[in-house]
Amino acid sequence: MKLKIGLENFLVIFLILFIQLLPANMAVNLPVNYDESEYWGVFVYINVVKDDPFPKHLYEALISASNWNSSHMLYLHQENATKQNILGALDWLKANSDKNDFVVFSFASHGNIDMIAPFNVSSPEKCITADDLNGKLDVIECNGMCVIMDTCQSGIFGNKISGENRVILKSTFRKGDGWIGTGDDKWYSFTKFIGDAIIKKIDYNNDYICSAEETLYYAREEYKPIVLMELRPILWIPRLILDILMGVPLRYLSITVPMPTLCDNYKGDFPLIYNN
């Protein structure tokens, strides 16, 4: 078992250091019913750190785009982000979206490889499991769906909620932490960088679309300097030892560094905003 953990951590370090060398597949495939498409979104944000200055950053970035409308968007923050409200918001998406539309579900909070946490939960039974989430996402009719997971260990959890015509933007590589610190008491969430990419209208392939995939590539670039700092053994070895002493199950143990990853079953690039 110790050998297995060591090999996994070695692979994490290797892939994080060389992931930027991999070529990005930026194929373009606009929806057939482009003019008939509407955008619908549910945005859940629960502060993981005190005085988080970015809780509405992604929502506000999208609402400023011409293809988004506030009447098509629900924002749940803190005490409003209960399990009942979150699942109810997904039912709202099901009731409104059709086969021509695009759907975005963003979730920022605590989580692990098995479940994500609504606001102020006190037991696992009150969390949302991958099965809970799939049961809601799978029945939403749409042209394509983008799910943004900004939680610890979303690298694995996100894979559990993959589906046809669905792209999952995940804040971590396998089991890493979902939030990063710069060392000067500043903490940033994955959704903050996704919002930055939208505001800057990131368009690497010059197709006049800022796609979900492009926002992830942008976020990955922003993560790199901090991730390389976090990979220093003096930082992650004490955390790993502390987890072991606290009795953290072996299946959860890993080097706790963030690195955005992608699970993409959408044909082409998922269009978040149009740069017109």
C-alpha cells in the first residue's frame, strides 16, 4: 500500500510539471441551431476561506456577455446554498432548457472524491453525492453542458459526473486541494480564474469564442507558479504526515496540490461567450 501511494504521488509530480507541454486540442464545432440557442446557468458559491472577495466573480463575468441573461441564471451563496435549494435549482434548469440550449452548473465549496458539501452541513448524509448530482444532470435536455467543480479532490469527483455532451472543468489533479494560497495570506478559487478568462475574452484559436476549454487552459497557466511552490517537500510532506496521524483513510491520501484538469465529452469546444 505504501508503494502504491508513493507511485501515485510520483506520477502527480511528473504530470503537473510536464502537463503544459501537451498540445491543446482546440477543434471548433458551432451548434447547428446557433441562432436558437439560449444559455441557462446555476452558480453555487460557498466561502471556504474567510472574507473571500470573489464569491460572485464568475456569475458577474458571464452576466456581462451578450449571450447571457440574468433571468436565465440562478446564484446561490452561503445560507441559500442548501442541498434542497441546489437540487431544486437543477430542477429549474430541467424545466427551462431545451435541446438547442447550453447549460452551465458551477459549484464552489468543500468536497472529496465521493461528495460535495452544501452550506453548513454537519454530516455526510446532508452532502450531495455523485449519484445525486448525476440524477439531476442526466435529465436536463440541452445541446451541451459545462460543469465547473471548484472543490478539493474534484479531479476524481468530476470524472464521476461525466456524461454525453458534457465538459467538466475540475480545479484539481486527482486528489489535490481545490483552493490555493500565494503565501501572503491571499487565497484564490478556481472559479476566480475562470471568471478572469471570461472577462479577458480568452480566445487562443481566434474563432471569436471564449470556450470552456480555453478558460481552463488560462486557469492552468495562472496556477503554475503557485503549484511549483507548493510542490516543495518542506510544504507537502508535513501535511501528508498530519493527515496520516489524523487517521485520514488511505484512499484520500495524496500530495495536496491543485492543478486544473478537464473531462471533455462535448464535441468540439463548449462556447461560454461570443466575442462580438
